Amino acid sequence: MKTIAIIEDELKRQITDTLVPLQTFQGVDVDGLGALVRLATEAAEELSGRDDLPRSLLNEIYVTVQILRAEAKYHHGPELERAANDLENVFALILGGEVPGERKPGVARTV
């Protein structure tokens, strides 16, 4: 199992590899966007149940969502908005101490 530090390093590298070409109009890397969501999901799984959350990791995810939404205005296709929505969902789940796939639609949550 990876540590949160390793996941954060991989996420930072993937953000650079995916967003720099996007921002320099070299195209949208759909596989890179998927990798961002997968790494954020890994982080959510690793952080599940912890009270201490690394602000730097949360900041990386948050800022990436903002960049994807801004770039979506200039690129056609739903990929950027979809990735931003997926990352934002994972971000919210991390804050709530949950993991993607843990919640079942239509099933009441018990506290």
C-alpha cells in the first residue's frame, strides 16, 4: 500500500503532466485526467477515517478543479468538466471522511 506522501507526489507529477499541455493548447489528455481522478481516489481511501488531513494534498485537488473548470471554457468536449466534477466529488468525500463507492444511492445514511 502507498503512503499518502507517495500518492501526493504522484498526484503532483500527474497534475503537471496533464495540465501543462492543456494550458499550452497542446490538447486534452483524457487518460491523464482519468489518472488524476484515480490518484485522488487512492488518497481518499488512504485518508478514510483520519482526522488529520494534509492541506497540501487538498490544495492540489482544489486548485486542479479550478484550473480544469477555467480551461473547459476554451476546450470543446465534456472531458474537462467531467474530470473537474469527479475531482470535486472526491475532494468533498475526503473532507467528510468517506471514500468513493462507499455511499449507495437511495440508501439512507446512518450516523
